Amino acid sequence: MQEVPEIKTEQQYNEVIEKCREIFTKKTKDYGTAWRVLRTISIVDQIYIKAQRIRTIQEKGQQRVDDDIKGEWIGIVNYAIIGNIQMHIEKDAPEELDTDIAVALYNAQFHAAKQLMEQKNHDYGEAWRSMSQQSFVDLILMKLQRIRQIISNDGKTIMSEGIDANYFDIINYAVFALILSSE
């Protein structure tokens, strides 16, 4: 009996996000929530560095630093989740958060990203399964450009989605890339 695509996607998504959460949790235990000092543009730049590295390796066909591409995708997921945490956390929240609180905030953003994925996946019929790794990188780089433009517009948009929606798309593109790279 063949597995229903939506069930397979949900299972794969959960497996990827569990790995991302594990790394986030371990780094939070090592470094605390040092990322709380980052402003939106700094988070965008961190994601950009990771996406640009993947793109450069794709274009050159080789890499000189041993850090694997999978780790870059995981970093993109985690920084995009951090970006959304920063946008939604109370302004007077302390910079240093307890690990359990940081993970609870992470889980809330992951849950919202997953819900969005499920809605879009329903409407688009899992079109992402036919996409290339190159497209995921390009789409993430485009989303980062959009966020930069929104920042230059003082966070305001006329008819477009906001920064948080772009972060959610970045999370989902990176999760899709991780799923497809493991198949």
C-alpha cells in the first residue's frame, strides 16, 4: 500500500524540524540566547550568507570548507525562526531567555510555518517536490531582497505580505530542500 503524499510530507517535515530544533536547543544551551541582540537586518544577513554559500557551491560545483550543505539549510531554517521570534516577542522581554522559553517560542513559530505549509501544499499539490535545489536557494534570496525592501520602507507594505510571511516561506523552502536532499 502506497503512503498518502500529505502523510509522507507531514512525517518528513516533522523529522526535518526535529533535527533543526535539536540543533537550536543545543546551541541555546551552549550560547544562551545571544541571538536576541540581532536586529532584523542582521538576521537577514545571516540567512543571506548561508543561502549565498549554497548558491556559490552549486554554481562552482565544488566546496573548500568542509561544512556540509545540509547544515546551511538547517541554519537558514533556524535563523528564519529566530527572525519571527524576534518580531513577535514582547519588546521588553529580556535578552537572555531560559532555554525552555526559547524552545517554546521556537515551537510556536515552527507550528505556524507548518500550518502555512499544509495550506499551501493542499492548494499547490506538492509542486515543491518537482523543484530544484537551485530554485529553493533563488527563492530564499528573493525573499531576503523583499525583506530588505520592507525594512527600507520602515516595515510597511502597501499590498504585500510582511516580513514574517517571508520568513515563513524561507523556513518552508529550506525544509523542502532538506526533505528532497534526503530522498
